Amino acid sequence: MRSNIKEKIKSNARLKQFVLALIVHPVKTRPRWWIRLLQFIYMKRGRKSVIYKNVRKDIVPFNSFILGEKSIIESFSTINNMVGDITIGSQCRIGLGNTIIGPVKIGDNVNLGQNILIAGLHHNYTDPQKTIISQGVRTSKIIIEDDVLIGANSVILAGIIIGQHSIIGAGTIVTQSVPPNSVVAGNPGKVIKQYNPQTKEWENIHHKITDK
């Protein structure tokens, strides 16, 4: 029943615009006050999870938001699911001043430093006769697998997959997906180390390339 109503709204442009205006302020582009009052109903939070009071929660009911057990979203962060679902696993720490814009899926035991941008959207721009802001956005899901550490001031672009047990160095711009068990740094981000299961050592990628 709920999915049928959702599909009916999506298929009718005028109805969709009307419902969206009821939920999201057209100028402030954030949920209206009465929607924010109801967030405790439609936000799904695990046991012992923490969201600090000064986190900006641009969370709407027509996309999902899930926060796992014992996960923390630190102060001055912004969480926005208005263009895509956001799932954050268990025992994660979202550091001070992070911005997460869906669609994003974060696994368990993920640690994000400070002032990180993770945005699963691109702004459309191809028609030069229209303003960029009027052309809307397209989305591509970001997936951050279990046991990942992302350093402060990094940027994770739409469509990126970061493999399990990887480390993203501070200030890295991640423009390509990252294999599991990798260390990535730079702008644009490059894999500089990877774990070798045969030698059971972390190997320097640049040295491997130079030696050939």
C-alpha cells in the first residue's frame, strides 16, 4: 500500500511537486519544522546510538535513514537523505563537521575524521541555456565497506566504492573506487600501499612499479 502511494506520487509531476513543497521548504531546502518534529518516528536508530543535538538532520520520510548500534554522529555534522537513502552501520564514528548526502551506505566499524564530504550526487549542467541549479541532480550510490578509516578533510565522490579495511589519508580526493586492504592518499587519490596476503605485509605500490 505504502509503495503504491509512493509510485503514484512519483509518476505525477504536479502531485510530486505539491507533496515535496509540503515536506521541504523551497528556499531553505530543508525539511519543514513539522516534519523535523516527526523525525523520531521515521528515523531508524540502533541501540546506544548517539546523534548530538547540533547535528543538522536534513532527513525526510520518503527516503530511509538507518543508524546502527553504538554508532555516533559528532557535532556540527550534516546528514541529508533528500536525494537518496543513508545507511550507517554499527559501531561507526562520524567525526566533527562531516557532511553526508545520500545515497550512501556505510558498513560497520567505520571511522570518519573531521570535515569530510561524502556526497552521492552530481549536479546536471549540460544545457547552457538553463542555470545549473535549475537542471537538478543525478545520483550514484557511495559504498564504504566495513572497517574503513577516512582521514580529515577528505572528499568522497559519487559512485565510489571503498573496500574493506582500507585507509584514506587526510585531505584525499577519492575519484576512483578503492580495492580492499589499501592505503590511498593525494589529489586525486591514488593507492600507495596494499596488503599482500601471501607475504602478510603492506607493500608500497610505488616501489613495486619502480622496480619493474
